[in-house]
Amino acid sequence: MIILNKIISFYYREYKLNLSGFQDILTNIIFFFVSIFIFIFSIGPDKETISNIGISIVWTLLLLSSTLSLRKFYQDDFENGNLLIMHLNGLSFGFIAILKTFSHFIFVQVPFLLSIPIACILLNIADDKLIYLFSSFAIGSFILSCLGSISSSMNLMNQRNFLLGSVIVMIFSVPIIIFSVGIANLEEDFNSLISILFGILLIVFAINPWASGLCLKLSLENN
Amino acid sequence: MIIVKDLSIERSNKKIFENVNLSLGSGKIILLKGKNGSGKTTLLKALLNLIEPSSGAIYWKGKLLKKNLNNFFNNVTYIADRTSSLSKLSVKENIKIWKKIFLSNISNSQVENILKTLKLDIYLDQKVNSLSFGETKKLEFLRLIIENKKVWILDEPLSNLDNESIDVIAQTFEDHRSKEGSIIFSSHQESEINVSEEVLL
Amino acid sequence: MKFLVNPSKFNKVADYVFLPVLILSIILFSIGLIFSFYLSPDDYQQGSTVRIMYVHVPSAWLALLTYAIMTLYSIAGLAFRIPFGFIINTAVAPIGAVFTLICIISGSLWGKPMWGTWWVWDARLTSVAILFIIYLIIIFINLSFENRIVREKVVAIFILVGSVNLPIVKFSVDWWNTLHQPATISKLSKPSIDPSMMTPLIIMTFAFIMMGIAIAILRIKTEIISRKSYLS
């Protein structure tokens, strides 16, 4: 039961931390909406074009704006030593990575999930496609969280080139974009595509604790 | 409890120190002395199993540290030379988070007493980033009491503190020693803390 | 086979092997180029542009082979704690990137007369482009970390994660491509190839491999030396 208490206290801490930095998350969402505006300004107000490529726009911008918050993933906790304290408190590095991934999903990705309907209204996406967009984003955003965990733990010791983390996430998220946009565009294939996406999720989720844990350990050892 | 035998550490093939021997029993306070870059932090990190020694071994309660890691982590508090309190939250919230994380059952009045002796009680509702560096450092020592562990590993606990606070800390160390606890800390400056052994790196 | 994992043994073997490999690659290149320019027939459809294939296909194979080698050495470095694996990773990544670049450039040179455009979003082209970006990321990771131990391990982890991810990316790009446009343009993947074209292709492949080995030997040796000077 001690481990359960530790998990609860971990999330209590994450909750407090994210609550105090709530404007960061809001800024992320504002970035998302401003980019939608920019996109529409550059395409033109033609209704048909916008609703044709609306889902692709939403997904691209969701990906871009969720890479913005990557630095917060481990960097702060690494720099003020909390990562080490958590480890000394009996959580293994892989387990910290899993907990952090869920925390990122809850505190960063879920607000995006809630803002999708508004984006759909802005982009004239048909109501019946909303459910597909929603379910694909629910799975896809968790994959993004896992990839974000991997790439930001890799970049902990990288003092020169923070953008590299976002590039790593973006290059590995090619399949997610393809399948997620595919789901929304081809509803008859819904189940098979969701299963593929779910399969990718399982693979990435399995790699995540190993890769992130190893990177966290490396960075703490050599810091 | 902790025994270090012939420990040598190399990093990127540069020798940091060689053949260090230590024995930290209960009720003992060890001071690590040495110049900047002499490997004090490295030795403390090696004690926490964060750095692989190139030769030698560390034992915890008679067993190799690596084999007995969980038990060791349950008995150790580490305070690094940086402050781990969350700067966006208030002192009160930080204490609450610590109490939850370390599953501590320390009472509120006890915490208040310590805060009073450390002269931090007036800042209870202020954010940590409005405190001065010395004050956040003092706040960090609260963790020692909250965690309530046997072994304290402290990295430069005395830097940036005024004499008054150092006296308080010396008193805390004395209390801990009388409770059969053991402390190992590093420092590059002279202090009035009553230590049982000095190790020069 | 100890020289594959031990730097000093590798140095010894490399000293013997380097000159023969270099000469062999020059000989193979001259034979192969003569074959591919003069002794092989024009394609009935593609005309003379088919000769680009003799550069394009070997470099594509080698780009993949290099990644496979890096994956193996990353496993060796991380799981079996063989530091030579990390040396290979650092040394070989730019070679793979250059092969991928040659593949892309020769491909688009071939595509311009055949398809009328430098670039199409064909599944193969897209996945090779992604491979190229992954090579670039590996090189950038190598450049941007200050701490050598962290850097080489992070590179190895990235290569391993990439080796899991690359097949997924390839598969998804294939699927995406069939979704968006019917397969009309993969003329390169003809099932049967004429023996008169096969000979130059094989010779050129071996020439590329030999050249790759020669450059790799040079780069690995400099890497070993630079590490030794770093140590002292």
C-alpha cells in the first residue's frame, strides 16, 4: 500500500505544480487557436476548402502545440533535483517515466481534448466526424506523451539544442498523423485503423519506460 | 552502517580520487573536506549508487550497497547543493507536498516550532521564489526532519548560511547524533560543528 | 572476429585491410562504371536514364545496411557494454547520411525525365526522406551534447528507438500512399531484371560497399585516436 500512497502523493505534487503553472497550459491552447487563425488567413475563407482540410489542420497544430510543452516534461524536476529525490524515495526511473507520461497526458493533452470541439466549429468540420477526431486524438495524444517523454529525457543534458527534442517527436509521430487523419477521413475503416493506432500505442508505451528510464539515469549520473 | 572500502572513481578516464576508506556508524558525524573539484559531491553521489566506482566497494549493513538498495533508500535523506522546493508554490504548500511524498506523520506544531527556530514562520504563505537563497536553503533542511531517516547525506549544507542558522543546524546534528543517527556532509569552510571524523579528499 | 568489438585489434586489422579495400573499390568502380555506361543496354521504356539505377540502388541498399549495422552496434554498446559500439555509431552515421542523400538526389535526377518532376510523394521517396532526417538527427545529437558518455548512449538509445519506429513509419507511409494515390509509379520495382543489367548492378553494389568500408575505416580510426587524446 506504500507504493499506492507514493503514487497518490506524486500526482498530488504534479497537480499542485500544474495548477501553479496553469497559464502555461492556457498559453499552449491559445497558441493552438492562434495557429488555426493564421492557417485560415493563409488559406482564405473558402468554406469548402477549410472543411476539406480541417481535420488535417487540427491534427498538425495539435502535434505542434503539444511539442511546445516538452521542456517542462523533465527539465524543471531535473534541474532542481526533484527527480533524484523521487528516485531516492523508492520509485525506479522507469516507473517515474510512466507516472510522468500519465501526468503529461492528464495535465497537458486533456485540455487540448476539451478544446477540439471549438476548433471543429471554427473549421466547419462536420459534427459526425467529431467522434472520430476525438477518439483518434485520445489515443494519438497518449502516443505523443510517450514520445515526448522519450525525447525530453534524451535532451536533459543537451545544453545547446533544445529544438532537437521537438524534431525527434515530430519525426516519430508520422504514423500517428497518418492514421489519425485517416480515421477521421474514412469512417468505414474505423475499427481497423483504431486497432492499428492502439497497436502503435502499445509498442511505444512498452519502449517508453526503458528508453526514458535509461536516459534519466544517464543524465543524473553524469550531471 | 555505511562502509566504504578502497573506493576510487574515474570519470572520462580522469582520476577524481583514489582509495578512500570510510566507516559511518550510528551516532557518527563525518565531515568531508577538500578543495573545489576534489570530488566531494562525486563521493556523495557514489554513496547514493548514482556513480559507478571504478574500483572498491560500498557496503550497507554488511551487504553490498547495490544488492541492498531498497533498504538503503528507505533509510537515507539526501540534500543536494541545489534547492528542491518548488519555487512557484508557497512555503506551506511545499511542506504539505513533502509530508505527502515522504509519508511523514510529523505534527503541524512540530513543523511550526522548527520554522520558528529557523526564522521562516513569517514566510509561511509566501511563494518560495520570493525568499532569499539562504532562506530557501534553510527551508530545505526541514526535509531532514520531515523525512525522519537514519542517515543524512548532505552536500555543502553550510554554504550561504549566517552564523545563527549554522548554530541551529549544529544543534540539529547533535540531536540526530544522540538519536543514533549518522550524518555525512561536505564542506569547504571551517565550522563549529562537532564532528567525529574528518576525511580529507 | 575479435576485431569487430575491440579497438586495438580493429586498428591492426584495419591497417592490413585498408589499402587492398581502397584499391579493390577503385578497380570495381572503374569496371562497374564502364559496364554501366557502355556495356549495358538501354531500357526499352526508360532509355539511357536507367543507368542512374546503378548508383541509386546500391546507395539505397547501403543506407539501410548502415542503419542495420548501427542498430547492432547500439545493442552491443548498451546491452553488452562494448564501448567500441559507440565509436562505430559516431563514425558511421555521416556515411549513412551521405548514402541516403546520394540515393535521394540520384532518385530525383531519375524522376525528372521519367515522371516530369523532381519529387513525388511516393511511399519509397517519403520513407527514404524520413530515414535521411533520422540520420541528420543522429548527427545533431552527436554535435550538441557536451558530455561524451551521455552523448554516445543517447545516440544509441535513439538509434534503437528509431529501429523500432522505422518499420512502423515505413508501413504507415506505404498505407498512406496507397490511400491517396494508386500505385502507378513504382517502375523501379520490376520483378524481373535483365541479366545484362544485373551484372553492373552487382559490381556497383560491391564497389559501393568497398568504398563505404574504406571511408568507415578512416573515420573509425580517427574516432579512436580522438578518444585516446581526449583520455590523456
